[in-house]
Amino acid sequence: MLEVLNLHKNYGSFTAVTDVSFTLEPGDVFGFIGSNGAGKTTTIKMLATLLEPTHGTARLDGFDITEHPLEVRKRIGYMPDFFGLYDDVKVWEYLDYFSALYSVPVKDRPGVIDNVLELTDLTFKRDAMVASLSRGMQQRLCLARCLVHDPTLLLLDEPASGLDPRARAELKELLAELGRMGKIILVSSHILPELADFCNKVGIIERGNMLAFGGVDEIARGLKSIKVLEFRVMDRASELSMWLHGKPNIQNTYLMGATTVKVDFDGSHENQVELVRAIVNAGYPVMEVREEGVDLEDVFLNVTQGALN
Ligand SMILES: Nc1ncnc2c1ncn2[C@@H]1O[C@H](COP(=O)(O)OP(=O)(O)O)[C@@H](O)[C@H]1O
Ligand SMILES: [Mg+2]
């Protein structure tokens, strides 16, 4: 478990990260979202024990980042936003070198290297020169290097930046797999849709402040009391639209064609059940009721608006 407790960083008189607190559990894939300069890298570097907090701390499996940095380092894999690879070595040599750095016993290294190559889909490049790899493969190799010591927490600073869509999709798949293995994954991005579809938790940071943290739906629910319900009927959509107008909890109705009506709805789940029952009881030939999915981008814009204004 990762517990972040009022983590705070000043650079001189400038505050880059303001009392950030959150908790992540094994298997969490956490999207750490914020625009450039928001404080993501500063937070990640503190968690990676490379930068001392001004105050506050974090604990990984009970080990404090300021009191026991070496214990913490054994348990984290950190991928910086700008990473350098050693070009004039083979892929397996590169991983062997990092296995040695992380004190993986000599007899275990070949097995470990095979495992991380397999996981990152690089087995076929085992004997290739690092310099010959595509950008996406180099990114995966960097991730493989972060995995040789089997860390419990992965800190990935903007790993998807500079990748083409295909490499990005592969990275997403890999991160989801690592989540299923029970690791804690913190992945940062300034591009929201990059993270939307595979993180189970998100945090939104702006100007050093964590403006929102939680499950994607949870955050959206807290923000938006109004949701959009869509009713698809066999016919009589315009009649239904008029019938809905002015009913309890209905803010607006929109006729979307011959068979579809949308409404802005601000009631509870119970109110929603009541509404659906009433429509059916009134004899409308309802085929489908749909709640419009939460758009993470809307959430982000909503949350950050306050901070930017
Ligand atoms: N070493 C430093 N000295 C002074 N200011 C810094 C330093 N590093 C970062 N900053 C400032 O702290 C803020 C947060 O930076 P950073 O954590 O890199 O944001 P992000 O990774 O979200 O883009 C920015 O305003 C940046 O200019
Ligand atoms: Mg950064």
C-alpha cells in the first residue's frame, strides 16, 4: 500500500506541491493528471526518494520515504520523463547490468531477464542492439529495466509522451497487465484521454494542489449532479418529450429524432427508477434507457476551471 501524507515541496519561496495526500492499494492503476508545471514530476521524484519533501511524507508498505529511503527504493521502479539508454549494448546486456545494480543474485538473472522481456514483449529483441530499437520498444525496455527487482510500486512519469498510437496501445495493455499482477502503478500525463480508459483511479493536480482524487465515476458524480438519460422508443418520441417536460427532476428535454429523447436529470437512483416506471406505465413503447457515460475530459475541465480562474 502507498500512503501519501501531506507531501509538500517548496523551491525557495515557490510552492510546487501543496500538501498532497492520497492512498493507493495493490492493483491500482492511478492516473496522475495535470498540465505542464502542475507538480507531477516533483511529486513523483519525492516518492522515488530523489527529492526531499519540505514537509509531509509517504509510506510504501509501511516504509517511510524519508526515514527508510533504501527500503523504499528496493520496492519501486521509477521511469523518469526523460530517460537515457545505453546505446552500444545489447538488450539482454542492458537488463543484466540493471539486474546487477539492483542486486539480483547472479544465478537468478537469466530467468529474471527472460521474464521481463516476455512481459514487455521484447523477447525477439533479446540480442538486438539497444540503439536499433524503435521509440516504443525503447520505452518498453526502460519499463523492463524498472521491473528486474520485482517492485511493488511503479512510478512512470509521462511514459506515453512521444509514442505513436500503436505503441501507446501496447503500453496501456502492459500497464493493465502489471496492475493485474497486483503492483501499484502511478502513471502521469498531461493528456487526459491517454489515461482515461485503463486507470481505475485518477488524481487531478493543478498548481501543486490535488483538486480531485478517486475513482473516475466517483469524481464525476461528486461534480455533476446532473446526468443525461436517453430513452429510445419504438415511436411517439415527440409525444414522450412533451410528456416528460416539467416532470420532477427533469431540467431539460431534447427530442433527438423520431425515436430518441434525452433529458437532463438531477434525481437520485430511486427517482430514476420511478421515472422509468412512470414512462412505461404511461404506455410509451420503451426499448432502451441509457445513462450517458462519464466523459473524463469534462471532469477534468470542470475540476480545473476553478483553479485556473
Ligand atoms: N528545481 C526546481 N527549482 C525551481 N522550480 C522548479 C524546479 N523544478 C520544478 N520547478 C517548478 O515547479 C513546478 C512544478 O514542476 P513539475 O513538478 O516539473 O511539473 P509537471 O511535472 O507537472 O510538469 C513548475 O512551476 C516548475 O517550474
Ligand atoms: Mg513533469
